[in-house]
Amino acid sequence: MHISEIVEEIDISQLITESGDDFIIDLNATLTQAMSSKEILIRNGIVILLCKANGGSIIIDSKEYMIPQSSVIVLPSNHIISNINSLLIEQSNAIAISEDYILNMPSPIDTNIFSYSRCMSVIKIADEKFDDLQSYYRFIYKESKEQSKYQVEIIRSLFFALILEIIAEYEKVFNTIDKPSNIKANNLSDRFFRLLATNYKTNRTVKFYADKLNLTPKYLSTAIKRATGRPILVWIHEAILIEAKMLLRTTDMTVQEIADQLNFSSSSAFVQFFKKHTGKTPRNLQQP
């Protein structure tokens, strides 16, 4: 993907390593400075913003999202993000979490937080539920400032609950979305990522998604590359790899069982796929 000189890359894993913590809960200065470049690209993690007041709008891959009162904004990895104004950042509670931190959470954890945020980065939350999410944020912030014996475990549990709550809100939205038969060019990528979020575990071919959208594989591939700057197979493979890493790290499933769940023809096919894209075998990532 060609990155313009005005795009500021924010590597969540690097920021966390430099801070010495497992997460970053105050990103105001980082994001405000990055926005001087007009556009940002987040790598290796996500940023969650809890926005209480109306916050204008934000643009992700050329799509504009309005920021309503009491909304959750999940800034996804590998997408061009622009139009984040300093007012929105200053009035929001921000948390940056690395991909590895999420994947190492206790089982069960749903990796759909990555998929959902790709096709719908902003969701409106009921005021009462939004207050609950802010309570999690305040507890995490408070605990991060203390030196309790079980600080790491307490914070991890709070993060786990917060992410599950956000996923539940996403699922409510996805279950009520109308699915019109006519696909317009300006929302094609939205439809693809919505399909990817619910089908990546069992379908990883471009033809499957093209058929679902009544398009040719070539047309869909060209449209997704034009809209996001990345080939469609990269998005499909990324979703599968995130799920595979989660299953390897947080469950007792065998490589064969994971291969079956992810619809690979055999365990060897899964191992070959995994090693090709990560440089490691699945057993390297399994817990001892």
C-alpha cells in the first residue's frame, strides 16, 4: 500500500513497548500531534474512543462518519483515518490496545472487534449503556494509577468485559441493519467488510464474497483495492490469522480442530497457510 507523505503512522505495539505498559489509556497528545499530518494509519492494534458529546465527523477510507452523542468509535488497523479534530480527541476517553493484548485475553473472546470496526467504526450507544462503558474506562484508569497486588489481572478482566460489551453493541447494530439488494458503488466496501465479519471463519475465497454481492471476483477485487489501498485477499487472510492466533493462544483446541473450524481441507493445509503468512508454525504460538 502506498502511504502518502502526509500520513502519520501510529504503531500501537511500539507505543506500548515504549510506555512500558500493556495499553495506553491517554492518547490525547499522541493523536493531536499525529493529526497535524491530516491523516493517520494505525498499525498492530485498535484505538477505542468513548465520545459523550456530539463530535462532528471522522473520515475512514474516504467514508465520512458522523459522531453522535454517546457513541463508541473504534479506529481500526490499516485504514486511512482523517478529519479527527482536536476537540473530538479532547472530549473523548481514549484507549489504545495492541492486537496481541486482545488475543491474549481469557477465552472466550470474540475477534469480531477487528472485523466489525473495519466496516462500521462509529456506533451510537444508548445513554445508560454508554455510562456503563465509561465506568469501565474509569475503573481501568483508576487501577492503572495504583500499585495493587493484582493490578495486571484486574485491568485485564476490566478490558475483557469492556470489549465484550462493545462487541455486544456491534451485534445489536448488525442484527438490525437493512440489507438492500441493490449495491451502490459508494458502500460496496461496507458490504464486503460486513460479509467478512460474519463469514471469514468458513469462507476465504474472493469468489464467495463476489457471489454474495452479485459481482465478478475481478470487479470486487478492484473495488476493494481502490477503496482501501489493500488487496482483498490481504483483508480475508488477516481476519483468518487473527482468529487462528486467538484460538491457538486461548483454547486447548488441537491444530486439527482449529483447521476444521476455519474450514481448511487438512491440518497440513492450515499449517502451511499459517507459516506462509506469519513465518511461524501454529505450535510456536500455542500455550505450553
